[in-house]
Amino acid sequence: MVENRGIGSKIFDVVNVVILVGITLLCILPVWYVLCVSLSSKEAVSAGQVAFWPVGFNILSYKKILSEQGFLTSFLVSIKRVVLGTAVSMICILLAAYPLSRTKKQFPGRDKVMWIFIFCMLFNGGTVPWYITMKSYHLMDSIWGLVLGMGLQVFNVILAVNFFKNLPVELEEACFVDGGGPWECMFFIFLPLAKPMIATISLFTIVTYWNEFFQGMVLSTKQSSYPLQTYIQQMVVTLDFSSMNADQIAQAMKLNNLSLDAAKIFVAMIPVLIVYPFLQKYFVSGITLGSVKG
């Protein structure tokens, strides 16, 4: 059937497309500009000639940062932090969210526990008590300090609770009728249906751990313990000409701090850009489609 559409509907579609294209460009252009600066020559960057295409194309900035031991060490620290942090956070979030999503009859103290979670989300003891606690548990210069220092992200717990609440109660009743208990219901019924929610919260957690730099400044007393974002925020590339030969000095003279910083930022974005497409498909997936009939 051919649908007759008025001029107003067509104008609305055109305006929507224009707005969405504009938003897309606002997201893509800064990343593209950083890439162009990182691939441009020292003279072009210093003169402000770089706009939408690299000028004086070279990859010297990437060669320099990839040869820095501190950058590579910090990159590995961040990878470990994200992997361990995401695993620990998701386990805690799911184990907290499932019981909090049950009825008062199943979990009599649910409302009180939920208020405690919300209170902790709105208020905290401050940086100094947090630092003293972390130091007392010997978590300075430790990967576990960077992992556990983030704590349990209550907002993500609330998202998971609301997701579990929206699942049909008939699924849980069917599990209990078949002889299953709460653990079986959670692991074999609810979690398989929770892939979109798990993927979404995992992405939030990954980005949070990857971009966080302040805790690295507080909990790390030596450069080898810095996560990548702390390293980028703290460190400036220093060129030691005394230990270079003539060819290395000639290459170093072609480097620019702006292009080096742009290269660092772009390299730091790559892991998230790689992970996102694999998780994005779950955002709009049907959650309970086909799980309950009749």
C-alpha cells in the first residue's frame, strides 16, 4: 500500500535528517581533527594550517609515543584496570540488582537497602576519608586500588533493577514450578534475557574506567602505576637531545607537542572505538520478545 504523505510530513523528515547529520558531524569532526593534527608536520600545526586534512603528512608522533616506555606501561595498566574493573563491577551490579528487583514478600528489607544505595549515590565522605581508607588497605600503587577505588556504581544498579522489574513474573513462577530456586532463576532465566542491559552497562563501565584519571593521580606515587589517562594528563614529552644521534635529532626537530598530544589522545580513544560497535547492537534489541506466550 502506497502511503500518501503531505508536504508537512516531508519537511519534518528533511529537518530530522539535517539535525541528525549535524549531530553526527559534531561527534565525528573533533575526532577527525585530532587525527589530522597528529599526522601533520610541526610547521603546519604551529602555523594553524591544519583543518580537515593532514598537512605535511608524517607519522613521527606515533613513532615517538609508541617508543616511550611510560606510555606503553600506562596503556597496559589501563587495559588491566578496565578488564578487572568491568568484571568486578558487573558481578556486584547483577548480584545487587536481582534481589532488589524482587517483591517485598521475597525480600522484606528491599526498600531500606535501596534507600541506602541511593544515599550513597548522592552523598559521600569526601576525598580525604576515601584516600585514608585506600591507604589503610595498602591499595596505593596497586591495580586493585584503581579497580576498587571506583566503588559500586549505584546508577548502574538502578538501571539493572528497573530492567529486572520489567521482565514478566511468569518466567520466575515457571522456574519455581519446575523445581528451580532464585539462583537458577537468575542465571538460567534472567541473565540470558539481560544481554542488552549487560552490554549497555558494561559499555558505561568500560568508558568510566578508561577515562578516569583523578584516582590515578591520588593512588599512584610512581609513574609506572599511572593509568593511561593520568599519564596523558600529567606527562609532557621531553626530548633529550644529549642521548640522540644526528638522525634522531633531525627527526626530533620535526616533532611538535601539539601533534604529540593529539597522537596520544587518538591512541587512547582506539580501544573504546573498537569495543563500541560490538556492544551497540544490543542497545535496541528486543528483551522479552517471544519469551511469554498467551
